[in-house]
Amino acid sequence: MAVRERSSPATRAASLGFRPRQCLGLLLFGAGCLAGGALLWQSLADWPLPVRQALLAGLIAAAATALGTLPVLLSQQSSARTRDTMLGFGAGVMLAACAFSLTIPGLRAAQAQGAGPWEAGGIVGGGIMLGALLLLALDRWLPHEHFIKGFERDNPRAHALKRTWLFVFAVSLHNLPEGLAIGVAFGGTNPVSAAALSTGIAIQDVPEGLVIALALQGVGYSRGFSVFLGAVSGAIEPLGAVLGAAVIGLSAGLLPWGLAFAAGAMLFVISHEVIPESHRAGHEGHATMGLIIGFVLMMLLDTALG
């Protein structure tokens, strides 16, 4: 009679996909980020309060992105339909943020500065176009890996870089508008409205972090590296938040332009990356319902808290 060996707890955990070393590494990474953030907050005590508030909100959004990668670390698989629904949800949150947290406040800020209805519309429309054009230029100039279209074979600069860096540039392009939106909101709008916007962005960053980590794992990277790169992909958000708040702090006249610019950059990402990716696998209905739910949630956050 064969003797069945009893597996150790570590072996059973590994068979379930649980990686104690990777979890410990991620916990240490998170603790280091919190400690670094606290030290940075203290070192910036002389900075204007809106800039520090924007930094804190950006760090929370980055932490939400890291939180979203945990299911990949624990080997929790999600279906393509679920991922597409989450992508649609993120698109809905971003669309509502563009409308209720950026465009409408931008119009009000322009009118409060003395602009008439047509002039205010022109200012905000121009800012939206500038934000979208900047992202379009970066998309054309900066070599990166599209999650939808794959490797940029027609971009000679892409061949000179490792594929890892192409993904880093891709997620930076994706997260930069969110950071800018947080910074501009704290730099010019009331803190409650800015908090509502940053809360909505942090909520949609959770599924976004999961999708990024799954995409990296899907192209052959290890689970640990996919989670690590997905976690650090949100680091651009606090940087963008500080930049946005600092620029708006230079002149109140820049507020409507800054709000519109952030809206245009986010609209570009929504249309160019998020919605097409959510429809690619044929789950348009689920992605659309996710978008509507995300839009309604962000609208409620903005109107109820703002």
C-alpha cells in the first residue's frame, strides 16, 4: 500500500498559488512606500497646503493601483468578461470625472474670472484640445507597448528598448492624466470637490492595477514581476498631482485651462485605450454596463460630496 506523504503548509500554500516570499516582499514594499511618504510629507512642510494635499491624494491613488494587483499575486484568476467589465467601470469613472469634476468646474472658473459664456466655452474647449493633443504627441513620440495592438513594430525607437520599459512608458501615459487631474483639482477647486475626484480615481485605480498586472503576466512575465511592475505603475500619479497643483498655484488664471487640459488628456486615454480594450474580446455589453455603473458612481460622489 502506497504511503501518501503529508505536504507541508508551505507546499500546500504554493499549490494554491500563495507565494509567502512575494507577499512579504509586497508588504515590505508597501511599508517602505508609507514610510517614504510620511518622511516626504514632513520634508514638504513649507510647501503650500494644496500641493501637499495633492501629493497625499496621489499617493493614495498609487496605493489603490498596487492593491488591485494582489489577486494576481495570490493566483486568483479572473475571466476576460470580468476584466472587460472592470475596464468599462474605470472608463465610466473617468468620463464622469471629466464632465463633473473638470469640465463643468472649468467653465465656472472661467466665468468667475469675467469670461462670457462663449469665451468660457472657448477657453475650456481649447484646454481640452491641448490636453488631448499632448497625449496624442506623446503616444506618437514615446515608444511604448500597447495593451491592445501589441508591440510597436513600426516605431524604430521601440526596438532599442526592452519590452519591460515599453510597458512602463505605456502605464505612465495612462496614469499621468489622472495625477494631473488630482493636482489641478486640489490646486484650484474646493477641497471637498477635489477629495471626491481623487476618491473616484482611486476607486477605478484598483481594477486598473489588476488589468495591468494580468496583461504583463499574459505576455510572459512572472507573477511576482507582473505584480511589482503593476504596483509601481501608479508612481506617476503623485508626481503628476504635485505638478498640477504647483502649476495652478502660480496663477489663478490658469485654473480653467488646467482643469480643461486634464479633462482632454483623460478623454484621450478613455477613447484611445480603455474603451477599445474593453470591447476587444467581444464583451461589449458587460463593458458598457460597467461604464454606466462607474459613471453613475462618480457622478454621485461628485454631486453629493462636492
